[in-house]
Amino acid sequence: MPRKLKIMVYNTIIKLLVLLYGVELWTLCVKVEKLLERTEMRMLRRRKGDTLRPRERSKDIRKELGVIDIKEQVREIRMRWYGQ
């Protein structure tokens, strides 16, 4: 499966429907925020085909794959929920 299609599937199905289900109502503490970020990066590295060995920065991987940071996406979803 091409990488672009993998990222589209990740963004629409895994990230929005699984990871961020009901995020509008969560109280997002630091522990949960870090857990979401670790989970996202683990999935993105797997989609890219990397391991932790290359020591690439998370924001470089997100930029290369064209994926928005999960914290930013939570903020966008909450603002949409509040009507802004």
C-alpha cells in the first residue's frame, strides 16, 4: 500500500475514530496528553517504516508525512465543538 494511502487511512480511521473519540468531553491531563503523543508517534514510525534507532525528531516525522500534531488536532476539535 502506498505511503500516502496509509497516512490517509491513519488520519481518517485510526486517529479520528479511535484515538480521538469523544475528545470534546475529556479532561486532558498531562499524563493522557503524553500517552496520546507516544501512541501517535509509535504508529507514525511504523507507517514510515522506521524504528527508534534513527533518532529522528517527532516534528520532522510529522512534517515528512504531512500529519498534524495530535495536541493541535485536539484543540481544533474542541474549538469546533464550542462553535469557534
